[in-house]
Amino acid sequence: MWVQRVIELTGWEPLGISVDWAAIEEELGAPLPADYKELYEVFGGGVFSDAVYFLGRDEGLGVFDFLRQWRADLSTARDGRFGNVSAVEPYAIYAPGGKGLVEWGSTEWADEYFWLIDADRPGEYSLLARSHDIDGWDRYDMSTSEFLYRVLADADFQPYGIARYDLGTTFSPGSEDASDDSSDDRPL
């Protein structure tokens, strides 16, 4: 229902990306939310309304690639040169078999969107977000696609709703391979 609302809101033609979910979830050591998988297959990775970055699949530059981002976050978190400091305090980046955060989106204003994944509780996802100008985390009991829809369409969804800025509701794929549009208007 919410994925369809995002599609209708943006006027996007679903891509129907074929994904080996078993391989991705095996690497993660946990299942991903079903509606996120649907968003991923419909949009790939890219930018909504020139402001909201969605991590899906981006075989071009890899800027919006979900697994690439998670691997980089995990590598940084495991790098002993940084000590025990976490970029996502009071949480940690999710490591297979553990409990932690996995990023699935952000904004040009440095807002960040994550799931809190616990390998001991497969299929349970807390959606956490933090705003660049507010300390702490906000927890939402809603699906990824509902959260994304509210960010894009609900001006009163504070502090994350962008509809109040009248940016339109568009989607630009992260790489030219994700659409038939051969222009070079890709977000970087």
C-alpha cells in the first residue's frame, strides 16, 4: 500500500529490478523489511525531490548502493584506529549476528534514516532517524515506505517532512543504467 503511494506520488515507472535477496540477506545475516525490498526493486537507488537519498542499487557510481554503504559503515566501525567511538551513539553499526543500525536513507541536510536490526529478532525492525539539527534519535513504528511517503508528502511530519519546502515529488535514479533517460543529470 505505502510503496504504491510513493510510486503514485512520484509518477515513477517501476523498474522491476531482479534482486538476489537470499545473497544480500545472507551477507547481512538478517532479513530486510519486505516493503524496503519492494522499494529497492521499483526505484533502485537515487534521490527523491532533489533532497532525500534512497539507498538501493546503484551499479553506476555506487553512490546510492545499499550494500556498499553498509560495508563502508561496518568497516569504519571496526577500524581500531578510531577507538570505541561510534558515529551512531548510543548505537553501533550492525554486524552480522549482532544488533545495530543499517542506513537506508538520508537527506541533503544530513538527516539520516536507519533500521535497528537485531539478529536474534529477525523480521523486527525499528526505524530510527536523526535530524542534523536535533540531538538524539526519533523512533518510528511504521514501515520504511510509510516513513518515506510521509517525508515526501506530509509537511507536518516534523522534523523530517520536506513537503513544506515545495520541492516537488520526483525521483532521479542514481545511475543512468537504472532508467531509459540517457541524460547526465545524475545526483552526485
